[in-house]
Amino acid sequence: MNITFRWYGRDNDTVTLDQVKQIPGVKGIVWALHKVPVGEVWKKEDILAETEYIQSFGFHTDVVESVNVHESIKLGDKDCSRYIENYKETIRNLAEAGVKVICYNFMPIFDWTRTEMFHPLEDGSTALFYEKEKVEHLDPKDLLQTVSEASDLTLPGWEPEKMEHISDLFDAYKDVDEEQLWRNLEHFLKEILPVAEANGIKMAIHPDDPPWSIFGLPRIITGEASYERLLKISDSPSNGFTMCTGSMGANPANDMVQVARKYAGRAPFSHIRNVKIFENGDFTETSHYTQDGSIDIKGVVEELSRQNYDGYMRPDHGRHIWGEKCRPGYGLYDRALGIMYLLGLWDAYRSERKDEEIDSQT
Ligand code: DNO
């Protein structure tokens, strides 16, 4: 298990790498060039400026999250080929800088979606919150506004420039149903996977968050059936998943322990976090602690330890605790607590396993 920590860059994060250095067990930083507009090529010199800085703190830079996919590719429109070529160029440039895994998603228009960024929890902290009913009645423009205003820092996937084109984007998606989106994903993968494979990069698709359709837009990476279909598209070792317990697990029909059992071997990267799901379909993010939410985090880590999972793992969104002012979900403190919980579980399960091995040999 290779513990990593997501960080947004020198001038786009409240957390510093000196601070991350003090969290036990962190080997790498999950990074991205957040200033490059979606669809443009990531230039070699910009990549190196970032990786060399991060590496100067002793961290590896093996994982990028995310190289976002331009809407033209998801729509399969006339500019699609140009953006696919750009994506390939970015893959090659990242490989040259030693990157091993690229996380990406294929969600139309919106990335992760919440209705509140700082929802109060009983313990006095705040966390990201999703109110199902509200999303069903909300004008998507208001949601973009809320999310953009929630932080002084750029929130990836919620680029303000999207606001300007939102109506056009909705129009363009009128003709794209789930099947069409799958076809567009298939086309994208068939184009980029050979390049990724030739350059030693694993592509790791992130599940849709939440894993169901919102605002009438199709969403297709929602559960086990999506994973099966993805694997049928290509058996390239570069065709992988980002296993995200909090995203896929927000639908209680997805048993994340079973997902880990069946698919961890295809997930070079995993995001581990908990959510508490309410009967009406709302959910709130919680601490990583199993008992605080609806997802069996303990069971997931047990399963990963059983498989001796050697992928990259990061704690995911945390609560905002101890008065910390930070980008929504990405403070220092609760994610550090999350790491200690994951490491504790991992070590305990690993040593149990060693005992079993010793028992079976005697
Ligand atoms: C939210 C994240 C997502 C994720 C992308 C991956 O905090 O989990 O924004 O990075 O969907 O492409």
C-alpha cells in the first residue's frame, strides 16, 4: 500500500508540503496542473516545475488527479479528435516525467456534486453534504454559482468558465444518452489506451459522484456493471479504475467490500472515505472511521490487505475540524486522522495475516 495525499499546488492550497511531511506514512503527493485549461496540453516544463518542487520534499509524484477530459470528447463532437490528440500528448509528457497513474472521470458537465460545502455535523465540525431533493429541484446554474463561491481557490471540475457556456452545454447533451456516452468513452479509450500502455501509464477512471444521473445528464460509471462493461472495452493493463468508496458507496446498492474484493486488482489508485447515507437519499461526509458512516471502511481495508494491495491509496475528503479554514473537503487535519486510521487498520490486518501464515507453516 502506497499512501498518498492530494495537494493542489503552491498557490492553490491552504496546506503546505512541510505539513504533509509530518503525517506518518505518506509517500507521495497526488497532484495536477490546476491552472491549465481543460483540453490543453500539459507542457513538459510546467510538469517538471511541479514534480521537482514536490520531490524536493521527499515525496514521489507518481499519481496525477486529474487530467480532465474536455466536454468535446464526452460529447463526441467535431472538435473531439483534436482534444484526444492533446490528451495523448499530455500522457506522453507525464510519462516522461515518471508519472505512473492518471486519474480521470467521464462525468458530463459537472464533476463531484454537493449542495452544501460546510454542513454542520453534531460534533461541531462541518462537512460536504448532498441533499437529494434539492438537486432534483435546483437550477444547475445556481449549483455552479454555489460551488464557485464556496472557496477562494479554484475547485477542480468546477471551473468558472463553465458557467459562461452552461446553457450551450446542456443543449449539446440533449442528444447524448447513456449509450451514446458509453460509445464516446469507448472511442476515447481505444485511442488513448495504446499510448498509455506504450508509455507505462495506467489510466484510472473515477466513479461518478454521486453515482446516478443528475439534472437529466447521463452518468455511466456508477457500480459493478459499469466496471464489467469497461473491462470489456479493453483488456489493456492500462485500462484501470480509481476505486472510490465514498463516491460509488453513496448508492447503498454498491457493496464496497465486494467491489474491493472483485476489482481492487484493476484499481491502481484508491480513494478511501466514508459517507453517512440517510433514508431519503441525502448523504453527508463523515470522518473515515467506520462507525461514523454507512460504508464498511474496515472491511474494505481488510480486503485490500488480504490481496496485499500495492496500488496508491489516499484518504479522501475530510471534515473541516478544529476551526481549520481550507478548501472544501481538503483540509489537513481530518485527512491526517484518516491516514492514521487507514494505517492502523492496514498494520493490524497485515500482522494478523502474518500470524496466519506462520500458523499454517507450523
Ligand atoms: C473530488 C474528487 C473528484 C475527482 C475527480 C477525478 O474531490 O474526488 O473531483 O478528483 O472526479 O477525475
